[in-house]
Amino acid sequence: MVMGDVIRSETKRRGLEPDAKNTGEVMKLLRKEHGDAAVADLCLKEIEKTGAMKVVVDGIRSMAEVDEFRKKAEVLLVAVHASPARRFGLLKERGRKDDPLTYDMFVQRDRRELGVGIAEAIALADETISNQHATPDRLAAEMASVVGHWKNVPN
Amino acid sequence: MVMGDVIRSETKRRGLEPDAKNTGEVMKLLRKEHGDAAVADLCLKEIEKTGAMKVVVDGIRSMAEVDEFRKKAEVLLVAVHASPARRFGLLKERGRKDDPLTYDMFVQRDRRELGVGIAEAIALADETISNQHATPDRLAAEMASVVGHWKNVPN
């Protein structure tokens, strides 16, 4: 479940082009209209439809969202971390439609996400994995190790 | 340079017992009196006295402090991360005089430090190292690797 997909769908549903500016505004609007866990609530509805018992959720932006998921399931919160410079480089490589085009736009997006509480979700994560120098294979191996720890050593 | 030592000295200088509550209050007072980078300024004065060219600084609590150090030197910001439960366990093991005694006091300390901006400093770090399952030897090796990357591959 990619939380950003839910925001992109909602942006289109409102008749807007899902670019960086509009998805950012819809993210803020959803919170204003339905509270800090609005995006998590939309995701939970989607997840419930699938009936899945194990779900990977990508795109947590605040502890309010984590708390919402924790009402419904056992959650391992994993922060995949890289420096701002590295994250900007990775976004340029990916080149998705709603990715920020310039470093200034990227810094603005970071500010918006810090504003909704992403830093607290990183600081209070159960696990962190560094994506500063990792290859995709290495990341996958570290994620598997972290999930293994969790399943064998519950809190 | 342990930034907490500067706060503990300052707490004693003000005639107070350097316990968890008083050091927390002096941390906030210093910022109120001398701005968000107050503790960094006190550290910089101490560092300048030593004439050292390479310094490890422990205890960053906000990007305001990082920015202050960056005015004077090239800085690699490394976040050593562990979950709240693991950090509380490590503090109990260490048992320093000003460490929080109960989980409630620990959560209060976390809130105080989140309040001055520690989460942003973690989120925007140049590097993170997980201390969730690491031994001290492993941590030292990862820190050496991170510093090696920095010296060979400057941003």
C-alpha cells in the first residue's frame, strides 16, 4: 500500500493534475478536513477491502498515522533514511510526475512534510535502515533482517 | 565534546542539582535567554579553547545547533538511532545521575527534546547508524565507515 497513491487518486478525484504542488495541497487539505490521520484512514479502507493479513505500507508522514494503523494491527515502524542531498538525487533518478523538479521545490516539499510530523515518525521509529550508500539488494536484505528480528523478538 | 556536560556544568553553576528535571529546565532556559543555538555556542567556546582541529560532538538537539557548528567548521551530522524502548533500556543500563528513572519521565524527556527540534536533526542527518541491535564494536566500525565515506567522498 503506497500512501502517496491514495493522495494522487484523491487529487485526480478533485479534478486536479497530480503534480508536486497539487498533491502537496491535497495532503494538507485532507488533514484539515478529516484530521491528522486522514490519509491513514483512507488507506485502512483500501486495505480492509483486500482482506490481506500482512501489509507493507509505504509513505508514513506522522505519528498520528502510525497510531491510526496501530488501532487496527500490530505495526513495525521502519524508517529508511538518507540525507537530503541523496534523497534529491534518488528522486531525480526516479523522475515521477509529482516529484519536485528543482532543489528549491524539494526543500519546500521537505518543509511541508516536516510540518505534518514526518521527523517525529523517523525519530520514534522501531527500526532505521540507512539508504545513504546501499544498493537495492542490500536494502532488501536489511529489511528482511529487521522483519526477522521483529517476528522472533516481539516487544 | 559532550553537549550534555555543558548543560550539567551550567546547571551546577546556577546552584541546582544536575538531575533530569533541572538539566531539562536549564536546557530550555539557556535557549530562552540566548536563542536556539545557545548550547552550541557554549560548546564552541570550549572547543576553541582546546585548539583542536577535529572534534566529535555528542548531543545535538536541533538543526539550529547544527547550523551554528556549520558556521565554524565542516560538519558531518550522524544520527545514531534506536527505538524508544531500546533507548530506555540503554539508559537504565547506564544509570547516570540525570537519566530519567521511570518510563513516564523518559517519555517526558523525549517530548522536551522533540520540542526543541531533535527529530528534524535526525530526519535531516547526513548519515544514520542503527543502534537497535548493534554491539559497541559494531557501532564503532559503522561510525568509522561513515567517516571514511565522508573524507573520501565530500558532498
